[in-house]
Amino acid sequence: MTATIGHVGERLLTPGEVAALFRVDPKTVTRWATAGRIGSIRTPGGHRRFRESEVKTLLAELTTEVSHND
């Protein structure tokens, strides 16, 4: 089941899914959220979820920065 909130079709990712995209440990994603580097919301059960659109935007920005080593 895909979790959605806010915008119709906005997918929410788990820390594990975000970690896989960035190739980091899920605890790193949680630290980023705590530090304000990436936005997150809390489910009623207290779990963090991340908006897919925001995650993809951040990933694109970081990928662009790295590839500017021309």
C-alpha cells in the first residue's frame, strides 16, 4: 500500500527507501531530518516519512553539484 498525503498522488517514503536512493544508512537519513537537511512528517504512530518529490529534488541537486567537476 502506498501512503499519500497532501497533494493527490504524493508518495511518502520510509527512511529505508530514502537511504537506498542516497546509498546511505537509514540512521543517516534520520539524522538529516533531525538536523533539518531534509523535511519529514510523522505518521500517527510516530514514524518518519519523506515526501518523494522533496527527496528526488534534493537527490537531483546533490547529483548536479557532484557532476560540476568539469
